[in-house]
Amino acid sequence: MDMKIQFGIIKISCKIFANCVYIEISDNGKGIQDIEQAKMPLFTTKPTLERAGMGFTIMESFMDDMYIESVVGIGTKVIMKKLIKQTADKKEMCNL
């Protein structure tokens, strides 16, 4: 099997604000041409390799909200939000 090794930059940041944790992951890769298709369970761009095609599905199942922004040829950014604590007297909402 002929595999081409690619190098790039992946940035990961995390912050906590208003009882929510925000995780942002971005890269300078190829970008995603069709985000809705890429979010479909079992979708993969490399079917001949051992890939499950469940990345976005798993992320969405663990998070309260997920936003994907991608530009072909520029890269992709995924922002995820998870409510981590809510008190009875203070119901703060977190928004993306």
C-alpha cells in the first residue's frame, strides 16, 4: 500500500465560561467539501483504509452542541459545547 505522509498544524483550545466547556479544534488541511455528508455515520473519504467514519457522530453524541466551519483548500474548525454544571437557582445558558 502506498501511503503519503502529510504534515500540518492542528490547534486545540479549551475554555470554561458560564457553566460550559468549549472545545475548539482547527487545522490547515484540505477542508471538507460537504459537511452534511461528512457528518453521516460511516462516511469516509478513504474507504480502503481502516476507518470507521464515526468521528463527527461520536463528537455530536457526547456534546450538547457542535458547529463545523470548513473551507476547501484552507482547513476546518470544529467548535463543541458541553454544559458541565447547572445550579438550581442560576440556570445560565451557554451559546456558540
